[in-house]
Amino acid sequence: MDCLFRPWRMEYILSEKPKECIFCKKCEENQDKKNYILKRFDTCLIMMNIYPYNNGHLMVAPHKHASSLEGLNKEELSELMMAVAFAVGLLKKAMKSDGFNIGLNVGRVAGAGVEDHIHIHIVPRWEGDTNFMPLIAEARVIPELLDSTYEKLLSLL
């Protein structure tokens, strides 16, 4: 059996999960670099996922604590989608992405790690970026450090 070293997963698995909402907490803190927040809008923000599926994996979350789309008003919904479009454009420039997986998990059974604060995942994809690692080893290869990706994206804002 082959063993793969993925230390960031163990940190997440063993970590005590916060009782408070991570999105609300990060919205309130004034530590954007520490929290990998790239851009704030009036009603939402764009931040990096610190446990990415792929390089440049971003999330867009409203400032308002809402567990579903119905919990947001028209302005918040509109700006949420405008922020997604902004993030896609940023990733195209910075990461030269060929495509994207954009998804919204609503509720725990849908796969939401944070089930009570709606957020949208934006995962950049490249032609041929899939290989045997996810199939055989159930692992992804992330070749760039989070800090490097953050600085690259931030430099284009």
C-alpha cells in the first residue's frame, strides 16, 4: 500500500471545530490576510478555501448569516453572483484556468461543511488536471502554497 503525506488534512480532521460560524467570524475580524480574504463587497466577500480541492479554490459568502438562498434579499443575491463572476475573472487571469466547478451546498446532507452559512465554492480546472491520484489514492496534488496563491490573486485586485 502506498502512503501519501497530506498534513493539512490531519490538521483539519483533528482540529476542534469552532462553535461560532467561521464565515461570520472572519467577516467581523479585520485580518484579511490571515483569513485569506481577497475582496470585500457591500454584502459579501471572496476568500480562499484553506483546504482546497484545487489550486485557487475560492469561496464567496454573504456577510449575513443565512442558511439558504431564501434567507438573502435581492441585493444580497445579486451581489453574491456578481462576486462569483468577479472571482472567476480573477482566477482566469491569475491561474489561467480552462474551466470551473462552481457549486453551492445547502445543508449538511448536501455536503456543506458549514451548513448554517450559505457559501459558493469556485474551483478552477485545467485541461488534463485529473490524474490517477484522486482515483487510486483518494488524494489531490496541490502544487502551490496557499500564501503564494493568495499573493498572486491579491496582486491582480
